[in-house]
Amino acid sequence: MKPDTIAQEENRIPTDLERFEEASSEAGLMRRYVRGRIAALPIRLILAVVGCTLISALISPYYALLVAVVVFPLEMLEYMILARVRQREDFVGFGVSCRVTLVSLLQVSGLGAGMVMAGTYSESLRMFSWAYLFGAIMNSLLMARFHPPSHKVRLYVLGLAGAIILAHAFLDHSAKVEAIASEMAAVASMILIVAYLFSHLAHRGDRNRAAERALILKSEEAGRLALVAEHASDSIVLMNPNREVTWVNSRFTALTGYTGKEVIGRNIGELLNHPKTDLGVVNEMVQKVSSGTPATARIRNRTKTGRAFWMETHQTPFFHDDGTIAGYIAVERDVTDTVRQERDLRDALAKAEKAAAAKTEFLSRMSHELRTPANGLCGGVELLKDTQLQADQVDAFSILDSSTKRLAGLVDNITIVADMEAGKLKPTPRPFMIDAVLEQVTDAYRQEIDEKALDLGVEIAPAARQPLTADPDILQRILCRLICNCVKFTNKGGIYITVAVDKAAALIVTIKDTGVGIEPANLTRIFDSFEQQDSAMTRPFDGAGLGLSSARDLARLIGADIRIKSAPDAGCTVTLSLPLEPAAKGIDGTAETTPHAGQKETGRKRLLVAEDNSTNRLLIKTMLKNAGHALEFADDGVQAVERYSRNRYDCILMDISMPNKNGLDATRDIRAIESDKGLRRCPIVAVTANTSGEDRRRCAAAGMDGFLAKPLTKERLLDTIGHIGMDATDKPVITH
């Protein structure tokens, strides 16, 4: 510990609780015992003098002197040793306790010897000895909790003295039997009284210490709370059940201008309500708080000088032990600046939304206005192709043809941007043949490809040469933009297209060119609107920078993904991954897939799949379509809990990252429903791309029974579902 910290600790004033704990500790109790023995010396000496005086009067001065010689020196010896201990010791350690116990033994030995001498001398002094003996025992009982070893020593010695006195009475042949019996009865009664008093004092001492400690705790807590309330940055108001002010802090005065004397006993609303205060909001808050529920509201108030300001007040009721409302606590804050900022933000947002709507409307209108002349130009060019052009017209026709194509592409891109921002472009999945789509796309760029003397290769896998279900129009638009980009930036070599369907029933289209390539730093930026590569490199190719941007937006619209790999002078490889919808019955003459012949139906399960991503939902649906399971889907955790509360499932596949409510919270809610309703535990398997050890622990802690990491495989998914069962305690287990 640093010196300045040590100095601060030494100078710090201990709290009441710290002083109480120190005084109640073993060392503190011993210190109090020593101080008590030293302080009680005069009383003990006076009692000893009285005893010796009685002995002198009833027996002889010499006998009294003998008792005094035994008792007084030992009393003084105890005093001197305890005084030395109090001055020099810190009352911690076995040695200190031993010294205090030893001096107690010496002192009580002298006292016991004096009582034995008096009690065995004559029958008349025996009762005097008994009274003195029990008085000493009572005194020891009162001091027992301060130093138990000294108390035990005193009881042993005083008990031995009593036994000696009683034995002497039995052996005294001159004593009467009736007197001895009476004496024994008195001793027994006193023992019972002492035992009762000891038990009562012990319990009362414990209760008093507990009560004193609790009182100190409450006092310190009240002090801290009062300090916090007085110096809080928020205004704090206490009100009685009639909503009359009973206390305010200094912040209230700084905020409103009213002092405590001016507001105590008055209704806070009468002072602070502004002429424009919304009384409906005030009454709603008052009714809610009066029913026992905390409430928060923003209210327009005024200060003592009449200045208007906005106050956010949070009012909470507090209660008597019988449950009735004892009053209300209001914590209030000036939120005038916040209200002003929120109003400015709302105005700015409204203006931005209005500007965005105007831009979208302008783009939509202009794109449609441009489409008409663009279509006319394109049609005119097509007509010119069928005429006999003169030699000096060929170059002009080439310029016109190229320009109309660029114009048509630009208009189409602008139309897509406008339609998507306006929410007008919606995918319509239906069966199509991919080779027909590719033929239309490549035909559109066949002339330019031929003019550049580029190779064009198209390879379609057998699995893709069958009816597929997606939106072919949007897919065609995406492919047009991707191939157009390849043709634009490729001057030699060729463009090569491959098509396949992967195991997840997704259409994979790969387009590879031998063009100029792209700098790695620009691979992400080229998909942004109105962006291209460095203008020094791309300027010869022109373009508005909307082609790849619109391709990306269209791909997102149908749940597809576009990835690109490239390097300068090494060409580009673009991969489009499109999840396919299952072919619907009656659309293309094919029926939904049924289980294979001989497939077991005994393992059929009712499954709930909680997954917000449509691609993943389709993936799971496709993987399980031949397994015979009954599938239901939930788009988020809220739907998953709602569906479970209404239905029973054999298993739940739970995504972790979902909107509205994530998979962990949804699992906790489902387990709570099971607990409340006494339902059998439903197996829940996490299906997530978060695969760290901490993620697995979080899933288990939330109540999940299994864990499947993405990317999924059909084999792992079916294997997990097939091995879900129940153990002997009816708890879900995965047996593999």
C-alpha cells in the first residue's frame, strides 16, 4: 500500500458500524472486560471492607485481618496487571488472554478463600458466605461474554468454594439436620435462579447486539441515502399519500426556484403546472402511481419566475408494512434540451424522408420518361439493320448502336434503383430453364463479343438442366449486368460461364473473364452506387457505376449472393449463389418430392424451425424434404415461442441470431412455459454460425440440448434429429 494511502487510512474516521464491529470482536470484548474490572475495583474493595467488618464484629478482628490479608493484595495485584495490559497490549493474541485469565484466577482464589474461611468458621457466617458467593457468581455472569476464559475460571473456583462450604456443613456434627436441609434447598433455588438468569442474559445480549447492529446499519444506510438524495444531479421530491410535498433536495430548488419551505405541504402540480401542461398525461401518471405502479412522464412545467421547461418525472410509490401506500418519490430531470433536439431531429428526418421520396419519385418518373425515347432509338437501330447501308453510314450506325445500348442499360439501371427504393420491385418465383435464360443474356452481348473477337464458353451441369424455381426475370437482369461488366473490361481472351446446382439446392453461376482485373482494395467499393475503379484506369470504358450496384441489390432481393475474386491484369471470377424454391405441383407438371420407396416412416417427427433467413429456411426444408418429417417455420424468436405455446413438437431447431427475440431468449421462454405448465421437456438444438466454446456454453446455459454449427450438411442434420431421444429421467439426450 502506498504511503499516502496508509496516511489516509490512519486519518479516516471510522464509521459507527466499524466501531460496533471492533467493540464486538474478541479483542474489543477483552478490552471492555479489562476496563470494566479496573473501573469496578472501588466497589469490590468497599464490599471486601464491609465483609471484613462483619467478620470482625461477629467473630474476631484477627480473623477479619486474616481474610483481608488474603483478599486485598490479590485485588490490587489484579488491578496493577490489568492496568499494565490496558496500556501496553493491543488485546490480540493468545498471550494476552492467558495473562488476563491467570490474574482472574489469582483474584478469585483470594475471594474464594475468604468465603471458605467465613463459611466454615460458624453456622452464623455460612449464609453470609453463600450470599457473597452467589453475588460473585452473578457478577461473573454479567461479564461472561466479554472474556469467557476468565468467567469459566471464576465459576470453577467459586463452585469449588461452595462445595467446600457445603461439605463442611455435612461433616459438622453439631449442625442440625433441619438447618442443613434448609440450606441445601436455598442453594438449589439459587442455582436455578442463576441458571435462568444466565440463559436470559445470554439470549438478551445476543438479541441486543443484533438489534444494535441492525439499527446502526439502518442509520448508516439512511445517512448515505440522505447524502445521495441531497447531492443528486436530479431533483428529488417526497410526497405523502395526498401528494403533498414533505421534502425536496437542493437540486429541486436550483431547478424550479422554489425553496423547501415554499413547497412543503403543497401539491406539486399547483406550483409547477404550465398553462400548456397536458393534464391528460399528468392524470394518467397519477392514476398509475396511485394504483401502486411506478410511472414516467414528460410534462411541460414552469419555474417560480414563470420560465417554461420540460421535465421528465419518474414517480414511484412506497408502502407501509400492511401494503398501503405511504407516499411517493418523484425523481425529476430537466429535459428541455433533449426535447428540442428530438424535435429538430424529427424535423430533419421528415425533411430527409421528403427529399428521399422526391428523389425516388424523380428517378422513377425520369426513368420511365427516358425509356420511351430509348426504346424508339433501339427500335430505329433494329430497323436500320435490315436496310442497305452505304459505306459512309456504317461508322455512324456503329456509334448509334453502341450509344443506344448504353442508354438502354443506363435507363434500366435507373429504373431498378427507383423501383427498389419505392418498394415496387417484388420477386415472383416460378419454374424456368437456366439454359434459356443464359441464351437470352448472351445473345444480347453476342455482337460486342464477336466484335472484340472474344471466346464465349457456356457449360451447364446436368443437375441444372431441369426446371428450377426462382424469379427468372430478376435473375436475367443480374446476369446481364455481370456479363456486361465482363464484356466491357475484357479486350482479349474470353468469358467463360459455368452453371451447377450444389448440395444445398442453390444455383451456382460462375462467370470468369480474362480482362483488366480489379485492385483488391476496390473489390468491395465497386458494388457501391455510382462507384468504379480508379478513374485513370476505367475512364476508357465509361459507365455510371450503377451496373454492379444494381446487380447486388437485385441479388439481395431474391436472397442471392454475389462474390468476386480478382487481381490486376488477372481477370475476374464472379460467383452468383441463388437458393432455389422447390418446384410447386401443377406449375410445370412435376409434383413435390415424396419419400423414397422403402423409407421408414416410424421416425417421423414434428419439427419447428426457428430461422429468420429465407435462404437457410429453404436449405433446411430441402435437406429434410425426403425424411418424412412434418416441418413448421418461425421467422424469429417471438414466433417460435408463440407457436410452441400452442403446439407440441418433437424437436426445435433454433437459430441464435434472429430479430425481435434471439434464440437464447426464446429457449429460456420455452423452458419457462414447460416449467409453469409441467410439460415434458422438448429437445432444442442450436443451429448457428457462432461456433466458439463460449457460444456453446451460452447455448447450454440457456437450456439447449444440442448444437449444430453452420454450414449445415444434410447428413449431420438428419443424424442429429434421428438420434434425439429421452433418458430415464425423461430428459432429452442426443445419443450419438
